[in-house]
Amino acid sequence: MQQPSPEPTPVILAVDDLRALPRATRLVRTSREGVQLLQEHRGMFIDELWLDHDLGGDDSIMPVVTLLEEAAFHGNPFQIGTVYVHSANPIGAETVVRSLSHWKYHVHRAVAQ
């Protein structure tokens, strides 16, 4: 009798400058690293994407949001199950939620786990 295949490990990506986010399979700390991380996963299904708005100093998540928006604008959005926006900055978080929802990404405002 054949053994069932193990369930694939979910792909959970995160961009956050401070939090540990233990569920994440990959965690990066800057927007530049976030853009690179998404480009590495282009064409792959991402189960969850966790985004923090403020990334320290003058850095924010907006370059990552722009990449996601541009992909959707050109008819080739990233394949993401759910984008979770967790941020202590309510205005920044709402901007991200609104921007990505406009492009039909499945987005939730969340508390980081």
C-alpha cells in the first residue's frame, strides 16, 4: 500500500523590521529585501504574505505594495492566498489594505502572531 504524500509546507512570507513572526517560512526586514523575496517567488503560490507598514527609519512597505500593484495592473498579479497587514500605524495599514484590495488581492488587517 502506498503512503500518502506529506502535505506541502505552506509558503508564508513576511516583511517586518522587528517582529519574529514564527509562522513565517521566510522573514525579511526591509522593503528592498521584501521586493527581492517576492521576485524570488514570482509564479509560485504564496499562502500568506504578512506586511508591516513602518520598517524603521524612512523605510516603509510601500515599494512592496507598488510591486504588487504593478503586477496586477499588468494583468499578472502575484498568486497570494491572503495578505495580512499588521502595523502599529493605523493610517499606513489602512493605506496598504485599500491599495491592495483595489487590485483584488485578498487582504486582512491583522495582529501579528
